[in-house]
Amino acid sequence: MIRQLTQFNVSRSSLTGGVGFATAGSAPNPVFRGGGHIASSSAHSFPQRPDADVLSNSISLFFIGQDKHGFWVARESEGRNGGLFLLKRSAVRFANGNSEPTGCATMFLAEPFELDIENQGNRTLALLGAAAEVVARRAPGIADFIGSVVTEWRKLVTQISNACAGQRRHREAIERELFRGQYTLCSKNDDDLPIP
């Protein structure tokens, strides 16, 4: 049975680091791959699990956040499984998939943390992270340049996405105003619009 949180701010303040969480099911179904756990090399301390009044102990909890390279990390709170992912939704899908059929709770961490167990996610990202470390050690100027290029690229993609979304909103407003929602525009040329 899933209970809805009625006082989210109270439970949020009891967690360290100001993180929030959402429940998506109950009871874990861990999946183990390989021969055990990798020893923890990270000094990062994860937040404490919420008490049983907020989150039942029978519900699996996954920490989701980004590492220092910007890759998404999903890690089970007990350290039974985890992985690296390129997209946030892939990390959430991994958490849900490893707790099927009953689901899990997810806690999104604002501070970067490293995966300290065997990577069961995207294996290529682990190699990219290692390559980035080598480049950063051997040629810090190149690493800074690449980092600034990636940052500018992300800004450009965000601006293009916002422009496309704005254009869609304007087009929908024109359709509502001119056609009262009965027709949609098929032309990409505004000259083809009917004159009211």
C-alpha cells in the first residue's frame, strides 16, 4: 500500500543535504551481477534512509544523481546494484527495472556522487569517465577547453529547444484564435494563413 506524503516539507527537513524523494512502489527485488561488490573508494556519505513512518523498510531505495563528469548515477541504498547512465530517465528506468514487479523509492541528490560499486549500467560511460580523468591529468588546458565547449553546446541546445517550444506555443495560439481549435495549420509558410 502506498501512502501519500501530506507534509513533504517536514520529511524533507529531516533528510541531510536537503534532498527530496518520491515513492514508486514497494518491496525490493534485487538483481546481482558478477561476483560481489567493489570496495567503496568514494568518501561521499549518502543521506540516511528516511524513518519507517515516511518510507517503509520493505521498499527499496535508490539514490539518483550526477557524478563529477555529469553522467547520471543510480545506486541502491544498500549497495546491491547501481550503474552509470547518460540520461536521467535511463537512471530512473534502471532503478524501476531492478525493483520490479513491486517498484522502488527514488531519492534525487543535489550534490555529485560517484558510483562506488560495480557498474551495471552503460559500460561505455565508465570508459569515457576514465578517459576524461587521463586527459585532465595530462593536458589540463585541453580538458578545460573541452569542458567549456560542452558547456556552450548545452547552452545552445537549451536555447534552440526553448525557441522551438515558443514557436509551437505561438502556432497553437494562432490555431485557437483563427480556427477556434477546429483546424490545424499544415503549411510552414505564414503567407498561407487565411485572412479573417
